[in-house]
Amino acid sequence: MSAPLPDGPVYSRPESNPFADQQSHPRPELPGSLHNHPPRPGDGERGFLPRQSSYVDTPSSSGRSSTEYNESHLDDIEKSLPIHTVPSLRLQILRSITRNHHGDRDKTSEPRCMEVKSAGADEASSEAPRPKLGIRQRLAHFTWAWYTLTMSTGGVALLLRSQPHQFPGLFQIGLVVFIINILLFVLVTSALLARFCLFPGTFVRSVTHPREGFFFPAFFLSIATLITCTQRYCVPDDPEAARATAGTLMWAIQIAFWAYVVLTTSVAVGQYSYVFSAHSLGLQTMMPTWILPIFPIMLSGTIASVISETQPESSGVAILVAGLTCQGLGIAVAVLMYSHMVGRLMQSGLPNREHRTGLFMCVGPPAFTALAFLGMARALPEGFDHDMDGLADAATIETMGLIGAGFLWALSFWWFGIALLAVVQSPPRYFHLGWWAAVFPNTGFTLATISLGTAFQSEPILWFATAMSIVLVLTYLFVLCHHVRAVVVQDIMYPGKDEDVEDH
């Protein structure tokens, strides 16, 4: 018999194959997805039949048939597991395949590709009771993807403040959401720090992980929402009043902006450089999270469009120039990624149903760029004319910004339609933190719609944006409820359920 298995949950991994030392006995070939190969499109929606083996039921030297031998060997392995161990899915599937070879097929026990996927999509393990883990063990799986919660909460707070049709109390509601977001940011940061302190070495592994590492920029996206919400809720809208009453806070916001630009530039260059040199990622496995490292620096333009109007004129223009540069870099790299994303969709089809909400992430770059173009053009000083010839004055730049914003809004709408139809066609069944992609990018899409309606002075567009805002707030509450439930029932923060494993 093989060496005793270690205590703790046992999962279906190639390195834990209980038949690795059984060279003298033939074994059926396992489906490819059990070896962590990328799933084929539609694997989550349809099952597969085990490949037929070539061996026959012959008596062994001990007088037992191969069927009896394999069955007894499987029983021995399962009985040797600790009582609190979750039986390996590989063990269950081998038992099913062995029976199927001899005509004893039980269709209810046939494995499905979706049943061995990692991101909370394991029907077999969700039906079987999982052992309760303590908070320390669960903190080991608290990932950078949790910042998608604070990104989305900050985006909703900013959306409430920007509504074209205000009513009494809406400002206070948005302020409460902003304060809650600050508390959530502190809690998430504290939990991550606890993970890194309790489990040394996990910080480096997290930022270099081929899946979790792409969520590292979500930390900076959360900071971007904190900066913009601070400007909108704590600084008066009127520039003169702001300079008279919030001078110190405005200087702090300006310093935060320049520090943010430096840090996000380092992330955009450094993380992509690392990915290019350390990982080999097939384009057929591409997911929208690959865009995330460029997202924070792109939001520098959005921050600039919000804070520059109340800054002193010289500082405001410098902020706008930096914001325009960063926004251009972000949308350019995002478009490069879009070409690969479309190629992946054309060749391999839509992602597995559990990951289709991630397609909403493609809505964000053009939407936030449209928002930044309109905001930065509007924030230019009225007398701005760089060459003093009337060719590049504030009015001309604002017109160019409006044209570019309309162009980009249409691209954002196209991606929104693609993502929405994909999710409606096959909705996810199990919560994972990628669900928040249905909130934050669409916040930028809604804000860009509001800005376009304001620029065109169109009430129908503004009322349409109000309807979009209501749907988005309801979506936020829906995802938040499922998020809380997933924590309680151990669908996340649990071994094999989070972004610290590779599943596509």
C-alpha cells in the first residue's frame, strides 16, 4: 500500500494520485480536465463520458478478477483516509470509470467537467459536507481579489453623488456608503496583512501567482475610488469656495494624486514585465483580468477630471496633462488586450459559465476613458489657449473630447451587450469574487452616460442613466448578499475555492 496520506482535506491533483505506484496493474485513462488542463468551451454546461479502456476482466494471480481487485484497492485507499478528510474526487471518478467498463453504469454518478473546477464550481464537494475550518486556516485563502468589493462600493458611492436627478437625502446616503467603503478598505487590508504575517512567504506568492497576481492592481483601484469620493464628498463643487474652505485637503488630494501616478506607473510596467518573463499563458486561456495591471494608471485620468477643477490653475493644468497621458496609455494597452480577447473568443468560444461575469471588465476601459475625456475637457480654465491662436482653446478641446467620448461609449456598450448575453445564456451557479466585475466597470459606463447626457443637455439620456443607476445599485446589493452568504457557507476563503488556485 502507498504511504499514508497527510491529514487535512484531500483534493484531486496529479501529485496526489493514489495509483502512482501501481505500475503492475492497468488503469483507465483519466479525462484531461483532471490534470488541470484548461477547460474547453462549454465544459461547464455539458458532461463527458469516460474514455473506454482496452483491458478486459481477467482473473488475477490471487483468484480475483481485475474488477474485484480495483474495487477492493479503491476501498482500501478510501478507508485509510482520516475521518475528517474529504474523499478525493479522483478516487470517486476512478471508481465510476471502473464500474462503467464492466457494464455497471450509473448515470447519476458520471463525472462532469464542471465538477472538478476550482472557483467554487464543484458540485460534488458542495453536495458533500465540507469540514469547518477556523478563521486562521481560512485567512490563508484571503486574496487580493477581495479589493473588488471596495472598488465596487466606492464606485457606487461616486455614482450616487453624480446623479443628475437628486432628491433630499441622496447626498447623505452616498456619504454613508463612502464611509462604509473606508471601513471595508481597512478591514480588507487588515485581513490581507494578517494573512501575510501568519503565513510567511504568501505575499510574494500572491503577487507572482498566475491568477491571483492579476488582482493585485485592485488595491490601487480601490485607492482611486477613495481619492475621487473624498473630492466629491469633502470638497465644495465651486472652485472659489473650495480654495477658501478646503485648501489643506486640496493639497493632500493633489499629493495623493501624484503619488498614485508614480505607483500605478510602476505597477503597469513592473507587473507586465514580470508576467512576460515568468509566465507562459496561452491565448486560449485569456481572461479579462489580464487588463487589470493597466487599469489603475488609466484611472489617473478619471481622478484628474474630478480633482483638477478646484485646484489652482497652474496645478490643475499640470494634473490634466498627466491625467491625459496616463489615460492614453491605459486605453492603448487595453485596446491591444482587446485584440487578443476577441481572438480568444473567436477560437475557443465564451469562457466557462462561472467566469462569464468577468467579461464585464472589458466595459471599463472605454467607459472610464470617455468619462475622463469629458471631465478633463470641462475642467480646463475658460481662458485656456496654449498657442494663443484660437486653434486649441478650451471650447475646441471640449468639442474634441465630446466626439471621442461618444466613440468610446459605443465600444463600451458593445462589450456590455456581449457580456450581458453571455451571462444570461448561461448564468453562474456558484459565487466567486469575479462577480464584482458586474458592478465596478458598469459604474464607469453609467457615469459616462451621465456625462454625455449633461454635455448634450439631453433629458432622455439623463433619465436613461438614472434607470441604469437603479439597476446597478440593485446589482450591487444582489452580489453583496451572495458574497456574505459565500463567506458563511465556505464557498470562498476555503482551500481550492479562491483565486490562489489555477483553474483556467
